[in-house]
Amino acid sequence: MDKQIIAIGGGGFGRNPGVGIIEKYILDQSDKDTPNICFIPTATGDSESYKVSYYSTMTKLDCNPTHLDFFKRTPNLEKFIQMQDVIFVGGGNTKSMLAVWREWGLDIILKNAYESGTIMSGVSAGAICWFEKGITDSWADNLNVLECLGYTKGNCCPHYDEEPERKPSLSNFISNGEIGDCFAIDGGCALHLKNDQVFKSISFKMVKTLILVKNEEGRITETSLPQNKSLMITLL
């Protein structure tokens, strides 16, 4: 069973409810005709409006959508996660999200599911959380490097073309050794990893880019990774 991560740099149902382009791509990676998908909105404190956007999108697709709350009564997590074919983690405060997950043991439960073939996906906080380290705006004043779950090797920075402070901050973090080589993902783009290897770069909003940022002999370099054709699909 393949281990799969689909990390979105920005966009999706949180911004464009009902459209479902990248969401359909994620569902199509499952071997189930009608996969069970669970939305985890911990990073926004289980935002109700975020859940409404999720259901307004997923109910148009061939799937069985559900969600997991931590700020209401929380179900038996191991049993609940075992039922899911796809996990989608929303954006928000990554540091706070991971603290809640670790307190409940969800970090371990999700890792077991990932290694058993459950697809892990998400946007922003839900993109970087699977890597060793990520660039986060969990702190109000400035971007920081955050230790993440480490399900896959490498590091991740979302919103690379959407927020002007991302590029110089990432360059500084790499230059001073706080973080190593890093996947930088534009909004409207997603990185699909299979078994810890780059499988595809998916552009689902115009032409967006996945970039590998490295320090090569003291010089910061950017290499665009091969891209799948744009997924410009409109759902009826």
C-alpha cells in the first residue's frame, strides 16, 4: 500500500467552496469508488464556517465526508480514524493544532493510518504538518520554523507566491541553518508525495509552481519541479 501525502500551498474549499478541483484530485488517489474523507479543522479551533465550506464542496463529489472536532465531545480517535480513506487537515495555527493532537495522541494514530495507506492531505498548516519542519505564521509577529510530525523527510513552506514575507524569510532560515532544503508551494499548487518521493506537482489555479529551495555553496537556489497539467475543472 502506497504512503501518500498531498500538500496544498493555498486555496481549495476554504477560499472557493463548492468548486472542488484539488479535492477531486485527492479523492481520485484513493482506490475506493466512494472514499471516506475526514476534515480536521483543529488549526482554526473547529471553525463552523470552515466546516460549512467543506461540506458544500464534498457533497458534490463521490465521497462520504465527515469531520473531527476537538473542542466539542471527541470520539474514540483510533476507531474513528481507522474508518477513513482520506484525511484533510485545514489551515490555521499549526503550533496550536499539533499541541492538541499530541495531547490526544492523534499524531501517533494518524501516523499508523498513513503507514497503512490512508491518504494524508491538507492546506497550509495541513500541508506543512506532515514534514520534518515547516514555515509557519503561528506567531503574530513573524514567520518561524516549526518542528512538525516528520511522517516524511524534508521541509515545507506554503503560500510561497501569496505572502511577500515568505520568500525572504525562507532564504534567511536556510542561509542560517535553521532549516535545510525546503519545498516551497505556491497558492493554487499542491505537492503529491508517494512513498517519500515527489510524484507530481499539481496546479489547480492558473499556472502555479512547486519549487525546491536549497543552499548550494552559500547561494540560495530555486528549482521548479516538474508539473502535471493544470487541473482546470469546474464541477456542475
